[in-house]
Amino acid sequence: MTEPTRAPHPQEALLPAPPAAGKRFIQPAGRTRAAGTERTRAGARKGAREAAASLPVARIVVDTPLPHLDRPFDYLVPAEMDAEAVAGCRVRVRFAGQLADGYLLERLAESEHGGRLSFLERVISPEPVLTPEIARLARAVADRYAGTLPDVLRLAVPPRHARVEAEARTPVRRTDLPAPAGAAAPAGKDAYAGPWEAYPAGASFLEALAEGRAPRAVWTALPGTDADGPTWPHAIAAAARATLDGGRGVVVVVPDGKDVALVAEALGDTPHVAITADLGPAERYRRWLKALRGEAGIAVGNRPAAFAPVARLGLAVIWDDGDDLHAERHAPYPHAREVLGLRAHQAGAGLLVGGYARTAEATALVDTGWAGPLVPDRAVVRARAPRVRPAGDDAELARDQAARAARLPSVAWRALREGLEHGPVLVQVPRRGYLPALACRHCRAPARCSGAPPVRLATEPSHAEQPHSEPSYSGPVCSGPLALRGGHAMPYCRWCGRIAGDWRCPSCGGTGVRAVIVGARRTAEELGRAFPSVAVRTSGRDGVLARVSGAPALVVATPGAEPVPDGGYAAGVLLDGWALLGRPDLRAAEETLRRWANAAALLRPAGELVVMADAAVPAVQALLRWDTVTFAERELDDRTELGFPPAVRLATLTGPAAAVRETLADADLPAGAQVLGPVPVDGGQERAMVRVPRHLGSALARALKGASGVRSARKAPEVVRVNIDPLDLI
């Protein structure tokens, strides 16, 4: 491994007082001698531990959450652990008087520290789980997001299972192993080029992968689903086989388990491992070890698979990079697209960023020339794209004046009825549940929880003594939104769970409620009444369907949970476009188009799709023309003009007001940094934004990391969350 980016730290301040005679974990003071130097035992204490004769110094990254201790520390390797203490293994050390876990980065002949060094306490496992490539990647990710190396390693390396490590290794056939780097591609490499024939640059992309080069591309996938299903899993499988035939490994990251299954099915007999969170800790670790030990050259999974230890990486693939499932929810909050970009850059590997719709971040890669566009032929797109019809256009309003206010106008009913004659139809509903939001039936005021559950105080007279008294309420007013779980259920509070059967509108005194937002289950119930002889299937939070048959059925799904149909959907309806477009989010339009495009791509070629939104909206126009590239380019231009990511690098600091201001004061921000806020946010906290030009992103991360380290060294009790380029800016 190369030299670490952090210098070793003196340990005197972290060690307890010198032990009494007979204690064995402290080496006598003085610089550790170089390997090969004769060590004499004359004068040594009886029973004292001896350091290893060769490379006695171990550089350890200790698992500590403190930012000011984010650096490697030097320890001595005992002679009895010499064989087990290999680079990348898990160890246990004494750190600040306590036992702590860590990883051994490398073995050295001598330490740069001139004082005393502690011995390793134990080698937890000799398995080298932290490869040099992943260690360098974790360090780069930590520096990119103003985080610490231990935090990133928690995301990169799964927890250990001793029983799984002790299992016999799977024998690897010679035919399963990737060819050596630089080996010639097989003569029949054109056999896997079928899914890329519709792309003018597809053949050259595969050729570059097979020859060991590192092409980087932003890929706009073809829409449409036929007998073989969507085309994108087969295209990824073809690129993975080309890379594998060229003697290198592949990492594929997709949003969820449903997509992992599609890619694994497309790979077929090609040796690979699928790593998902729902496997359970033991099975996940077992498959992760297969990638580490070289038993499979392809790793497919969701967000954590970006750190999969595939040897000789030749291609990193991320599908649907705009999905928020790719953003990590734990510190330092990295995005899988950025992780794979850093990894491809460090390893000299190719990168493929794919999706039906483009994100502004992916468009910025093309705009800067770091990656090239990989788009299909326009004639093929027109042949496979669905026929999109917006509700409420002039011709439709002339026939049906009620279409302006109806949730399902006549054009949508006709599309559903005609589509059911040929197969399943898709209805996308942006909200889950039954009726997630209610309002007063008379004055339309939002229905809110009126207080905490009634509790009679101990000092009150009994109800027998006061038969007409009102019950007393204890605690603050909740004021949470009321919702319904079913057609015959009572309203309940979504925040505190209180049943609000006695709700009364504080504005007009009415007791009736009406729906403000209709969820997927209510929509399925209404469609079931409208089409009584048709099966209704739902897919969402309560249960995600992976596939549905080609028989006629109504499939009601929330965005991202649409099942893949056998042969494609005959028709589709995208309901409640206002709920997606009207969100207070910087990425509202981009996210809406992405969700619409993902659902529309599941239709059969030239299938009819009705979108419930105004045709003048730019996102609707992009869907009508199936031109997501132009939409993304305009989105990037708008953000550049307004100064939002990815045109700039932006960090948010969230926490108590005093702590946020103290962090800003301690941060040595680069010249030209613009501080916005702080402003109040939910939970009684404040948030500040720091914006810098993109080329100063590394300086901003170092400044915020340094400020966090200063607060950590002071043992400040308040926590300030630092998030660089977050998804939820507004």
C-alpha cells in the first residue's frame, strides 16, 4: 500500500500511565529499530513481549468516531502474531486506555515516532478484508465528503462472521477466472454486442472494455419492454462480459433488490455474486468474501456494492443514478455515483452511468469532457418509445369539459379500458397509503390532530362527582396531519397515532372530512369498483412485486415499485403529476421526469401512456418527445446560472444554533466562499449553507473537516452534521 495521507500521531497523550513491572504491552522507550537489526535480550524484563523480527511496526487505523483522531497510529507486532498480522486484517489494540478495533494498513521496518509504542493486543482475523485499493478509495471518499476514514470503512467492509470465514473456499475453475490483464479478447466478442447495436458508439465502447482500456460514458438507455424484458439489464451484462473477457473485474450498482435480480438474471451463468441487504449478515458476508478471494469477477448489488473488493477493476456501472437510494444515510453521506467515479479514476477503470433519464450531475460529466455521451439512434427511440398523451389538452377539453378537474378524465379511462383488452396496464400513484391527507369537508382547512390523548389528573374529582365535566388533556398539542387507513376506519394522527374520532374543525366547527391526497390503496379500491372483473395488483411499501404476468390486470404502484411485466404493459396512466412537480425541492422537475420515464419504459413499444399534468410543463414536454438529454442540459444551465450543484460545491451544516455558528467561526473557509444562513429547520435546529466554486470543493471539505476536528478536540457536546452536496437542499 502507498504511504497514507495522514502522518502517524504521537501516542503519549492517548496511553495510560506507565504500567508497573510485569505488564507486557509497553515496549521500552526509544525508536523502533529497523528490520534485520539484531535484538538482544540482555537486560530485558522477564516475560516481556518481543516484537517481530521482520517489519515489526504495524500502521493501524483505529475505529474511533472522533474527527481529530482521523489518522493512522503505529503499534508493535508481537513475535507470536507475526504470521497472522498481515496487511488488511482486523486487529484489536489498546487505544486511550481502552480496547478498540481497527485495520492493519501496512507493516513497516521502523516508525517515525521516537517514543514508546504499544503492542497489538490481538489479531481478530488473519483474513485481509481491507485491500489496498479499498483503503485508498475510503480515504478519498472521506476527504471528498469531510468525513473520517473509520466512518467510510464501516460502510465499505461488512461485519465479520467467523463461521463464514472458516467455511471451505469454493474451488475456482480456470475458465471462471478473468484472463490476465492485457490478454487479447476472444474472437467471438461480437456475440455479446446485441443489446448495444442500437447505439452508434456501442460497438466501440465494448471493444475498449475488451481491450483493457477505460472508457467513461453517460448512457441514455432505450425505452420499451418486450418478451425479453427491459433492455438495460442485458446491455449491462454484455458490457460486464466484455470486461471480464478482457481480464478485469466489474462492479454494478443498482438502486434496489428488484433491479439486482434483473441484472443477475441477465448475467446467467457468467460467474458473479449478488450482494443485497436482504440476504442477512452471514450470507452477505459470504458473497462479499467470494469477491474478495477472487471466486467471482463480477459483483452486483445496491449502494454498499460500490466498495465491493473486486480485483483488477475494469468497469464500474451505476444504473439510475438519480434514485435517492444511491445516497448513503450514514456519515459522511457519500453518493454511490461519486464513489464509483473516484474508484474508476484511481483504478484506471471504465465508468458507465446509465438511466432512462439523465441527472444534472451526469450531464456535468459530459459537459466537462470527463465522460462521453452514449445515446441510442433516434429512429430506434421513436419506434420503441410509448405514445404519451397529456391530460387536459385542447382537443380533450373540447370533448370533455370535466377533464380539467377530474382525477381520472375520460382519456385515462379509455386508455385503461383499451389496454386491458391486450394485457396488464400500469397506474402510477405518487403517494402510498389510503388517504394520507385529509381536510374539512366544508371549509377545506387541513385536518390536524387536536391534542394528546385525554388523561384524568389525580387531583380531579371523579366523573361520578362531575358527570358533565370535560376530560383534561395533558401535554402539548400534537397538530399532526390526520389520515385514513381504510374506507371504514376512523381518522388517526400520522405523528402520534391518536385516533381522532371526535375531531372537529377549529375554523368552521364541521365534523366531516374529505380527501386531499389519494394514496395507492385507495386508488386500487376505486379502480377495482370501476373494473369489477379485472384483477387489481398493488406494489408499494407494504409489498413490492418483482414481476407480473402478461394477463390483463390493473397494476397500481408507487414510483420505484413498478413490477416488470411479461411482455410489457399494454398501457399506462401517471396520476397526480402535481404531487411530484409541486414539491419544494431543487430536483423536483428532474426527479419527476426520472420517475415518469422509469414507468413509461415498462410499456410495450408504442404503447399508450396518459400523464396527468399540463402539457406546457417542461418535464411533460421532455416525456412527450422522449428527449431527456435536452431537459438535463437545460437543468444544468439553470443551476449554473443560479449557483447550485453540480455547478458549484455546496455544504450544509445542521445542528444547534450555537454549534453551527461556532463551526463556521472555526472553519478556515477558502477565499470566495459564500455562507447562506443559518436558518431555522425542523427540530429546533439551524442549518447553514456554504457555497464555493467547484474547483475549491477539496479546500471546503478540508476546512469543514478541520472545524469538526477542533470541536471534537474540545469535547463539544453538540453534534453538527456536515453534508456536502446533499440531495435535499431546499
